Amino acid sequence: MKNFLYFADAGGTDAAADNMVVPADNVIGINATAATTCNLYFKNPRILEGTDADSTKNYVELTYTSGKYKEVCEAIVGAINGAPATSSGFVVVADMNNSKFISSHISAVIIKTADDDTNPDN
């Protein structure tokens, strides 16, 4: 069974980029950006389809307890590999609307999509 990762910011679920479900095998990396934040990058379907070669990757920015990058990564990698998955394969990584997180160290998420046309690494 394939696992899917769920992310929701505090904006509800009624607008673009309020939430996102991504196949776990679309994760391409996790990059610490500060002592309390990291970006989780995903393959961009539009790049793979060749319809928008100039767009940036989809990613989420996670905020967590200072110095807990490794623990956050371990929880996410465990989800990708199926450790905490439910029988449905649906894994909540960060849901700010319901205060549910895959790790007790995570406290917030910001969802960025290729439509934002931003790239934090540039």
C-alpha cells in the first residue's frame, strides 16, 4: 500500500494551499533552514509532466522545537517507510486546524506550492 502525507495550515481547508496531500514517495529531501525550521521538498507534478519547467518545487516549511531537527526527520522518514501509517495509508504530518502532528516537536506548517513561484534556496 502506498502512503500519503497530509499537511494543513491554520487557514482551514477552504482555499488554495490551505492543505495538501502528497504521495510519500514524492519526498525528495528535508533541509534544515534554521534551528527551528526545515523545508520538506516534493517532486513537482508539473515539472514531471513538462508543462511548467520553470516552476519551483512544492514544499512545506515545518516549525519545530529548537534543536529537534533529527527527531522531526526520524518521524517523517518513519511515515514515508510506513511505520506510523494507518490502514488507509493516510499519515497526518502536520494539521494545524486540529493540532495534530507526527512529532510532538512540530508546532506549525506553511504550505508552498509551485504556484507561489518562490524558491527558498535561491
